[in-house]
Amino acid sequence: MGSVDDKEEGSEREGGKQHSEQLRGGASIRLGPIPSSSHPRANSSESHPVSWHTLQMLSLTESEVALRSGRVAAATSRDVVVAIGPEAASYLHGQVSQNIEALAVGDSAWTLLLEPAGRVTAWTRVSRLSDEEFWLDVDAGVGAVMLARLERFKLRTKATFELRADAPSVAVRGADAPSVDELRTALAVAAGSETSFVIADLGWPKSVGADVIGLDPTTVADLLDLELGDSSVVELERIEAGRPAMGREFAEKTIPAETGVVDRSTDFAKGCYVGQELVARIDSRGNNTPRTVHPASMTSVEPPAPGAELTLDGAVVGTVTSATARADGVAALVSVKRGVEIPAVLQVDINGVLVDIAVAAMDWA
């Protein structure tokens, strides 16, 4: 990233300071440094993804410690579809499972974009920037598919859609992560610029934090007074929280009820939307579709590859959908056939050796 001229930087920060005082009475937060501790797979020569931050990046050790007991920021990316127009709200309201027309400016909500038959095109988070502008962010690589689906039924609608693939995003996570309101205060300097960005809450049980989408990670890290952490800590938090990802827990033939996202992503009183019939039918039956996505753990030092087969007494009963290393072994999400009684100890092949993997029932509370 190019450096900012000292004069421009001083002017921008002064303008942001004034903006902050107008919004929050001059309130601000400083996110202090995180203590380090040992990690069984971390050492001084450990390699990490390239950081955009001008300061040294936190190690895997420090990043995981921060996740457990403090706060950490990590550079990621999200695909974003920007919807703008006088009919953007009404059109989106009829396309997704969430109540878009009731969504307040500045708020975000998870929602399902479905095919007419009820299969999942995208599990996306929609944020309202104004009466006529919405951002729908989704896992990187899914944006083009989501855009094509949104364009499919747009006939004589006064709304435009724009794909911003791999939009820069900063994931702020941790037991002591700041709230969305605190982040807005801390990032008020950027709010005074011409750059549009979104601060979107995770909105998920056991998850604390938010995503800052559309700002350069260097800018966010500087304004929050944080070093960027290892990006793998974002995946670790997602897996431990049981939050599904497109292309992993959401596969080609996944129905929404199998992943546990329906109650958090659907307004059952909003009226009709594309793909509603399957969701409504399952809900009318008590929404008792067996969950096929479950958390799992291993003491192995090496995570199994996504797609690795799970076996029970020699028979294939499922697959690993996501896995990553952590201090005490491996955290994973797995998809298991409905006939398997959970909890269960299954086996997975790692480099030709069968290793135990403990599968637990997901606590969705």
C-alpha cells in the first residue's frame, strides 16, 4: 500500500476528530496490546500471510491468546454485492428470507438467498447504509453466483447491483472485542472520508466481534491501535462457534435447516420470498430436520483436509467440512449422515494413518 503524506494524514485525522466529536461527543477507545504465551505449533520462524499493516504482525501464538482472553484483528476479504436504487429495498425483500424493509439504516442481519426449490444460493449478511443502498457480504468466491441469482428475477426494477470481489475486510474478534458502536466511534476518522464501508456484527451465538468491510486493513489497525493477527485465527473462531461457510458446510444440495441458520436468518412473518415454500414447510413441522453439521475435535497436530472421509467401523459416514489447528489439537466442523448417533468417535485418514475424531452435538443456543 502507498504511504500517506504527513500533511494529508494530519488533515484527515483532524477532520475525523471533529466528525467523532459530532457523533459521539469525542468518545474514543484504545485497544491495548495482547499478552503472549506458548503455542505448540508456533515458533519464531513460523510463516504467516502477508500483513498490510506497517507494524509487525502478531504470531499465531499471540493471535490465539488474544482470541481467548482479549481482542484481535485480522485481515481477510469478503465478496460484496452493492444494491442501490429506489426499489432496492422492495426487490431484496422479495428475494431473501430476512425482513429487508424493516432493517434500520446502520443495521445488519444474516439472510438466505435461495433457489426457487429452496436450495441455498448464498448465506449472506445484508447491511443497510441508507434508504436506497444495501451491501450483501458473503464468503470470498461466492459473490458472482450471488450476483447472477439476484439479477435473474430483476425485471423493470429501479435498482442496480455491483459486485466488489475480494473486498478488504478486517475481522475483529475475541472475548473482549469491541461492540459495533465502539468500532464506529474508533473508526470515525475513516467515516469522515469519501470511502464507504460497513461495520457488520457477527450476530451469532458464542461469537463476539464484527467485520469492518471496505477499509484498508492498515487504516483499521492504525485507528484501533492494534497489530494485525494471524488470519488463521478467524477460521478458528468460525469453526469453534459453528458458523457455516459457503462451499464448506453449505454444499451444492444443502437445505437451510441442516445447518442451523434458519432461525437467525429468517423472518417467518414477512411474507413471500423466492424459495420460501421449503423453509416454511419444515418450520410448520417443528423445524425438526436433523442437523448434519457438527463440531469435532482431535488431539492430532495436523488438521485433516476438507472433504476427508469419516468412517465408523470401516464404513464411510461423513466428511470433514472445515478444520484448523489450535493450541490443544484440531478444531473441525463435520457433516455426518443422519443415521449416526451423536456424540460419536469416528476416524479420519491423515497421511495413511487412521486417527480418532470426536464428534459432538452442536449447542445452538
